[in-house]
Amino acid sequence: MTLLESIKKLVDNVTITDRQEENIKNSLSNLASHLKDKESNLNVKECFTNGSWERDTIIRPLNDVDLFAVLDFEKWKDEYGNKPNPQSVLTKIKNYLNEQNDYKDKVNQNRPCVTVHLSDKDFDVLPSFEIAGGGYYIPNYDLKTWTTSYPKSLTKDLDDTHKLRNYNLKQVIRVVKYWNRDFNGKTIPSYHVEEIAINIFKLNNFTNFEEGIRKWFENVEYNMQSNKFKSNDEYESSLKKAKKVKDKLNEAYKFYTDKNEVEAKKIWKDIFGKEFPTVDEEEAKNISKSLTEGTLKYSSAAGISTTVGNSLSASKGFYGDEIL
């Protein structure tokens, strides 16, 4: 398996399956029906998905799926025409969902939203009010005030840039999100990973996933915004870790261009861990046999192969990750 093939497998390993997608759709439909039920007295006008699920950058194992619950302001405003206290809205939604048989004892408040825990996934319900002219008011982290959000504009920007880059950008984002979650403590907000990618790839093209992932890390420090983080310490820590990955990926690229894919793959494995595939035992045996017989070939496009490229000199065989 070549480096580029291994990276493609990494992309596949972190992407949700069709079956998982169908299960999420069914769960979302059921949850939205409960929220919009007139007997709930929640006065929800509409529900729409947002976040990684809506923008097709969600990764597995599944975690949060965001659902905006758009409230009818006329039914929620007080006598002076003011929006209600965000905490009171969240409490009302949480209590109602906890009373439903489908969600009993599976609901809690996870600021600034209500989270429903279902088997292997969580659904975050975010109450909101429409803003005239576009956008939504959503609960602020202090749970006392409302802040503005423009979720649909981010979705459009990402879709446009994804199309501009031959529909390969979202795959790059999934890999970065996987690294951010499993190796960076998920300190970079998920949406900010996407914003950074949009800023980078509106201007920069890439020819394969190796180049796309490497370019994200090469340019992240110029696009990462400290005000998107919960604290400056998290911002500094994330920036430091991302720079280390940048250096490692550039080192791997040097090995790759020197036709030393074994060492390049070792570095990628070190960065991305268990989801980055290693050479399986059967593949190692085949490579070893071909190398011994002098039938192993190499090309810049296909890497190590038994059919394509220039022949390599016969050797003792393949041991571990090294050709002897």
C-alpha cells in the first residue's frame, strides 16, 4: 500500500458509514417531531441540522449532532417584548424531553444546549430565535444573554470551497478533526477547523489528500484565531501542537519525494495513530517475496508495486517496516 493509498484509507476510516448516516437521519426526524409537537408547549417553528453533520464533516466514532430548534418569538417574549432568559428556555426543553419515553433519563444540559444521549451518539439541541435579515440568536455561554450565529453562511462557504477544490476538501477536514479530537483534546472548535480550511483553500489548490492535509497544518498558524477558543492557554497549546505536526508532515514529504515511502508512512502513523493503516502481514509477505525474486517495482505514481514502475534490485526480503 502506497503512502497516498494509506492516507485514502485513513480518510475512509474516520468517515461515517451509510448505515450510520441512515440511523442519524431517523433519530433526527424523531427528535424534531417531539420538539415541534404542539402539546410540548415549546412553540418550535422549525428544526434544522447544523454543525459537522449538516456540513458533512462529521467523523466516527460519532459524537455530537447539532439541531437548531427555532422558537416562535411572539410566543416566548415577555410583556415588554424582550427575549426570555436562555437558562429558562434550556430548562424547559430539557424537562420536556426527559418526560418522553424515547428520551427518559437520557437528557441533560450541556451549556449552551440540551444534549440527548442515544446509544453511540449525542444530539445537541440549540434553542434559537430568528434575526430579521438573517442569522439567529442562540444562548451565550453565560446562559444569561443571547449571542448571534450565522450557521447557514458557514455551510454555504464550505460547500462553495469544497466544490472549488474538486469536492475533496471535506475529506481533508475530517482527518484534521480526527487529529484535533484524539490528539489535541478537541481544543480547536470544530467549526473553526472548517473556517481555517475555507480561508486556506479559497486561495490554495491541492492535488491529493497528502498535500491538502499538509497545507492545512502549514497555514494554520496564520488563520487560527485566539478569540475562537475558550482560553488563551488552549489557543497557545493548539498552535504549538499544530506546528509540531506541520514539521513532521514536511519531514514525511521529504522522505516521500526521495522515494522512501516506508519512513514517510512511519511519520504519518506516529501523527494519526490507529486509524492510519500499517502494512498487514499478507502484504508484507507479498512484498518480501517479490523483492527476493526481483519482481518488485517502484513508480512515483503507484509507489511499491509488482506490476508498475521500474524494477528494484533483488534483496533478502522485507522485515517489519524496512527493506533489507
